[in-house]
Amino acid sequence: MLPAPLTRITDWFRAYADNPDPLAATGNLVALVLAGNGPFYPLYVAYVAGVGGMPWLLLTLLSAPFFFAVPALARMHSRLGRVALSLFATGNTVFCTWLLGEPSGIELFLLPCAMLASVLFRPSERLLMLPLAGLPVAAYLFLHGRYGAPPHLYQAGEYAGLLSMNAFSAAMISIFIGIVVSRLYADRAGRS
């Protein structure tokens, strides 16, 4: 049993993520997990690669309010929230790739970005889904090797640690997306 204040906070987040459209509710949950993880990312990087890039790392915090806004956008229109989440995720990945440098492995997050855009839209929304799912692929094809120098350069060993951390994180968010999307199939079949 959770303490009462924690229960109220948890209930508020559940209500904020809730949406009559199950795809929007799923996207909202992913967005809130990303928003909640954002403030910790500079700490992960500092732990793995040191605090040398810390002033610049704080710029990664800029994405949290965008992800946090997704459920509010989805309340206005389900599709708007899902489109926004896809665009915010890809934009954040591109920005952080420039910020930390390609050797950090941040570009690996383009894979869950493409996956997210692929699963949050209905077959009738394919004309919207295909460009959104293709955007991370296009970002990789057109930007890889062209970002220029990041504001802080890490040492080779630090980049190796960042690559390992970001590869693991990209895999974990991909698995999480799969788990929350699979609930839609279970709900449709009457199983939980």
C-alpha cells in the first residue's frame, strides 16, 4: 500500500494519461515515462562519462515539458497528441545527438522513435503514420556524419560508456513500447 500523498500523485498521473482513445492513452503513458526520465538523463551521463559536459547536459532537460504536454494535446485531439509525441521524440533524439555527439550512441533512439510512430496509428491513418515513421530514418540518412562537433567532446572511453548506456536505454524503451502496445491487443481480446 502506498502512502496517501504518493497515491494521490499516482492517481493524478493516471488520470492525466487517460484518454478515451486507447492509442492516445498508450502514447500518453510513453510520453510521461519519457518526461519523467528526462531530468535523470544528465545524471546518468555524468555518472558514465563524468561531469565535464554538465553545463551542456542540462539542455537535455528542455524535452521534458514537451513530453509532459502530450496528454494535454491528446485531450484536444487524439491524433494531435500522437503526432506530437512522434515529432517530439525524433526532434529530441536529433538534438541530443548533436549535443552529445554521434559516438555517444544517441542516434540509436531513432529506432524506438520509428517504432513508436509505427504503432500509434490506425490502418486508416497510414498516410500520416508513414511519414512520421520515416522521419527518424530520414534523420539518420541525412544527418549521420553531418552533425558537426558537439559543444563538449568526451574521451574515447567515455564515449564507449555512453554508447553502451544509450544502446541499453534504447532497447529498454523499445521493450516498454512493445509491452504497453501489447496491452491494446489483450484489451481487444478481452484478456488483461
